[in-house]
Amino acid sequence: MTGSIHDLTRRAWEFLAEHPGPWLASSVASIVMFVVSILLVPLVIRRLPVDHFIAKERPPRSWQRILWVNLGGWLLIVAGLFMLVLPGQGLLSILLGLQCVDLPGKRRLELALLRRPAIRRAVDWIRTRKGHVGFRYEGEIATGEDDAPVGPSSMVSRVAEPPKS
């Protein structure tokens, strides 16, 4: 067993040495996706309205806007899938891509992803670290204060604070 794994590893390295093009291209693509995701994902998350995940009627859009937004969304989804195994913010990129594309069942999938505590904490942390209010989600009871985070997003600010001596 150990010999076959060693042999497989050796053959993989030999292949990469003989064919540096794909290796170099995937390395450059990985670095570019990582840098772009680090820069764009937080920017887009902070620009979304606080009630973005609460159901409401959306205004109609032109077909050109629909085309470009869907294209950008699919690019984010594909990049996010690659970033699941390469460096980058894979799940957040997929979530943002899903926000852009028009698919049946999209809303259910978005909310299912946001029910995962790690993703929800990450999204709310990105918003609150620059002074924005955390998102409000369907089914949560508002506090009545327009600028106060609601539900689990309010825990982000308490977790981010250093402990008092």
C-alpha cells in the first residue's frame, strides 16, 4: 500500500515537471481568485441592505442588467466552487453568486446556507467590523431599534470585544 502511494506521488510530480503550463495556470488562477475574493466579498456584503434576507417584492430590471448580473453570479459560484479546495472564501463567494443568479429555489438555498452558524457569523462579522449593522433574517423578532443587530448577529459584537480585566 505504501509503495503504491509513493509511486503515485512520484508519477504526479513527474507529470507536473513535464507539463508546467497547467500547474502554473492553476496556481495563478488560485492566487487571483483568492485576492479578488478577499477584496470583493466584504465589499458586496457591506453594500447589501440590512433587510436583504427578508422577503419583499423586488422592482423589475432590464434584460441587460439581468444578463450581466446572472453572468457575474455564475462566475462567483464557479470561483467559489474552486475556492472550496483552493485558497479563498469559497462558501461566501457561492452565497454571493447565488444572490445574483435567477434560479428556482434560490431563496431556500440562500437561507439554508445562512442557517449554518459559521457562515452566518462570518457574514455578520464582515458587516459589523466596519460599523455596519448585522443582517436581519426572516423569522427573527426585531428589537425595535433601527440600528441594533437582531438575533444571532448581535452576538458578533460581543464575541469580537476583548475580555475585560
